Amino acid sequence: MDKKLLKIGEEILLLYIHIPFCESKCGYCAFNSFTNLIDFKKQYLDSLKIDLESSLNNINNLDSIFFGGGTPNVLNPKDYEEVFKILKPYIGDDTEITMELNPNRDIHALNDFKSLGINRFSIGVQSFREDKLRLLERNHNPKTAYEFIKHAILCNIFVSIDLIYDTKLDTKQSLESELKMANDLGVGHISCYALSIDKDSRFYKMNKNPTLQNSLCYEIKEILDNFSFYQYEVSNYAKNHKSKHNLAYWQGKEYMGVGLGAVGRIKNNRIYKQNDFKKYIENPLKCSVESLNDDNLRLESIFLGLRSEVGVDIENINTKKLEILLQEKKCIKKDNRIYATNYFISDELALWLT
């Protein structure tokens, strides 16, 4: 990476590391992941380490590290040992280190991931129902998910799960049953995502759309409220631990992206790593840069802030339009910041305000 982009000292506290390998690709998935390239894992990790060392130049410490994918636990804990050797000088006692996991992988590897330094698991359960898992083309079953979560919690670290809703199979009652299972297991954080069909997904290309016409997002919130989960962002609910990494994104903090197709933002520069697997391996330091002006950053702060408890600085908002939202009780004002009273309409509010 160009050293001119890295004159930020200790300001960058967030790091995203992309692992693009998957065993299979779900029909709704549009992420940058591959099922046929695992044989090239050594070459990828070698390039990733070059990218990582370059990106960490001039950084003093990291507040949060997030391994996403893809399926990071397609690789073995041993595969990550050299990556963690590079990361070690930047990790403090309070650094949150998250790894996304699929529950069909080796349950006994969880303790080894913890030994590396991982202190937060984000498990892609998506559903506890057999029929819904088949609809979503997931390659695990409810029993596997249940046992995997139970074992993860026994590792005595923070556990979050992802759950998909708004499929054609969902009802309020069925979602309540799924969320009750997560709550009974002792899960402390749940990310609930409405099923959407992106144009890069296989479902879109097959003209397959198994989504509900009327969203159950308010039912999800009601159920989780009853289980004492607090909604701190449109898709995220916490009982005992909010995600440092996600909160920092919504706060507009600078972040680095390492790995194939990873994205970062340093000051007024959005940095995009190469999306082509072969090209990334050949030159992991090549990237493209998008310059952002102050107005771009202001608009981004409004969209991100309104969708979460972070809120927006009142100076970034049109006063006349804001008064209308305050009168309609769609926003509240506190300590010179504006907060949406309903995160589910935050994008509409942001569009109207901008």
C-alpha cells in the first residue's frame, strides 16, 4: 500500500481480514468467496501476510480485528499461526478478535482458535429449521448448529450468531421458536438479517426469490425485546456484549481491509484491494483508491449513524428537515446528537435528510 495513505499513526484501530474460501456457496450469497480454490490456500496466505505487514506499517495498536469470508474456519487453526505472529505486537488486552465460523466444521478446532487469540465467535447459523436450511442451501443441519454453538459457549468467549429471516417459510411463531433456542443456549448477541437477493447471487441468476412480501422485522425486535436483547443497530441485538468492530464502523472510524477484495478507509481515501484471486496472489499490495470529499463523509455519517445507537452530530443535518422529524417523533435529540427512534426506517430518514 502507498505509504502516503498511511500517515495516520495510532488513529486506525480496526482491521478486517478476508478469507475467501468456502466449502459450498449458498444460493443467496453474493460475497467474494470461492469453493474451488482451497488448494491455493498457501499461496493466498503468503500474499495475505505481505498485505498485512504492509498495512500495519505505522500502526501502534488495534482495537478490533475481524476475520470474515468466505468461511474462515475452512482453514485450520495451524494455518493462521504465522498471521497471528504478525498481529501479536498490535494486540492489546482489550482487542476484540472476531472470527466468522460455519457450524459444519470441526467442533474441536474451537479451542485451538481461542488459543490463537480469538475472543469472539460469529457463527453463521442462519436457521435452526431443517426446511429453512435446505431452502437457503446451507450445508449443516439443526443438530449440528446446536452442538456447535453449545461447544463454542463452553470455550468461555463471546458468541454471536447470524439468523436469516423474511424467507417464505417464516412466521412470527417459527421465528420465536428459533430465537428461543438461541436464547436458551446462552447466546449473548444475535445478528438478524432479512433475506435479500443480490444480483450477483445464484438465486438472482436463477430467478429464484424465496423472500416474504411483508417483512417480519418488527416481530423479530418484539421477540428479542422479550428475551432481554437490546437493539443497538438495525440488524444487531445484544444481551451482554456489543460488537466493538461493528460499532466502530457506524461511528465512522478509519479501518483497514486486508485480503482479496477487502475495503478500507483511511482519512478521505477509500481503498479497494484487488478482486481477482490470481492477480491478488501475484501482487497483494496493488489497490485502487477513491477520494472522498467532506460531503461524502458527511452523508456516510448520516446513513451509518441513524441506523444505530451511534446517532449523528446535529451539525451534519439540515435544521428545517430535522425539526419536522423531531415533531413527528421519528428522531430524538440528545447532547447535540440526533438518534432515529426506529432503525428500520433509518435509510428513508437519511435519504430525506440529505
